[in-house]
Amino acid sequence: MAEVTLFLREYARTRQDVGAIAPSSARLGKALTRYVIPSPGRSRAVLEVGPGTGAVTRYITGSLGRLDTLDLVEANSRFATLLRGTYGRDPRLRVLAGPVQEHELGRYDTIVCGLPFANFDARTTAEVFDRLLGSLRPGGTLSFFGYVGGTTVRRTLAVGPDRERTLAGQGVMRNILRRYEFRTETVLGNLPPARVHHLAPVSAPGQAERDGSCACREASS
Ligand SMILES: C[S@@+](CC[C@H](N)C(=O)[O-])C[C@H]1O[C@@H](n2cnc3c(N)ncnc32)[C@H](O)[C@@H]1O
């Protein structure tokens, strides 16, 4: 409960950065962590970007093996302090405070990202995806989410320079999805309903378009 209160307080204080009115639901947490797959006997490195109060983190830690590691990168210092209090004694976890753009990232098998891309400008979105996709090991995946209908609402309501900024950001996101997405799922059991995107780096520029591997599968939960 204290986590929800902190989340709401931080949303009221910095709504652009927090970008959600409530922490992710259990269903969204499970969909986002679908590719955090236990792998006994092998060490896996997982990164969560924008963990907030840890609503999704608990599903990642639930499937972490003894040899696995989890880096949590959180821009909000109050959330980072909360996460350190919850996970500080687990040697597999590191909490890195500050924007992900400012951190030296490692190499990861799985990345789960909770960033509010709808609030980012085109350049920031492109920069963040560049860094995250570039930090994946071969065969790695990146999962993130947006809200159902959010793109249309923003495009409709934005005016003037804000509209240009919104359209540019959405254009960058569309290109990223076209190029790297291999699966999408709709999660109705979240406030608001969400769409989860699962991405994997393509082997060569344009490869996904040529071999059709960017065709998306849709599922609801
Ligand atoms: C939509 S909330 C998601 C919180 C949590 N993952 C969940 O699903 O409930 C977005 C989170 O991203 C964090 N954030 C925003 N910009 C960030 C950045 N550039 N780097 C790291 N974290 C960021 C916010 O502070 C917030 O905790």
C-alpha cells in the first residue's frame, strides 16, 4: 500500500516522468516478463529500466536463478531508495539511480522496460532504444509497453508545436516496431489496458522486412 501511495505522490509531482496513474497490474507484469525465462546452470543478465516501485520487478526476481543478475535503472531518486530498501541485501541485484541515458550499461539477455515513451521526444526515444537494443546479447529480447489508444488520443488532442513533437515521437516508435517487433500482446487487465511489445535485434539492416520476421502476433490477456 505504501508503494501505491508513493507512486501516486510521485505521479502528482512529476507526471511527465512517471507517465502512469498506477503501477502495472499483475497481468501486465507477467506479460512484460514473459521472456525472463529460468535457465538452470547458466547465468543470465537481466536489466529493468524504469522499475518505479517494483510492480514488475517482483515477477523478474521470482524467476531469477542463483547465478543470475538483475540491474534496475530508475531515474526517480525516491523510487530508487525504495528499491534499495526492498532488494539491497540481494547480491544479484544492483539499483542504479538516474536516467538510463546516463548509465554505462552492461550486456543483457533480457531487458524489461517501463519507460513512458509517449512522453519522450523523438530524439530521446531513438537514443534510448539504440542503447537498449545495443546492450542485448545475441538472442536477447527487449519488452516494453504503451497504453491502448494512447497514440490516437495524443495525436488528436495535441496542437501546435506539441503536435509536431508528438507526431515525430510516434514516427520513431512506429519505425522501431516495424523493424524489431516479433510479438505484441494486449493486456486488458490493467489500468488503463496496455499493449506489450517484444523486440529482438535483427541480424542485418532491412533483414526483418525482407524475410517477413517482423510480422507481429497478437494475443490478449
Ligand atoms: C510508467 S512508470 C512504470 C513503473 C513500473 N515499471 C510499473 O510498471 O509500475 C515509468 C518509470 O520510469 C521511470 N523513468 C522515466 N524516465 C526514465 C529514464 N530516462 N531512465 C530511467 N527511468 C526512467 C519513472 O521514474 C517511472 O518509475
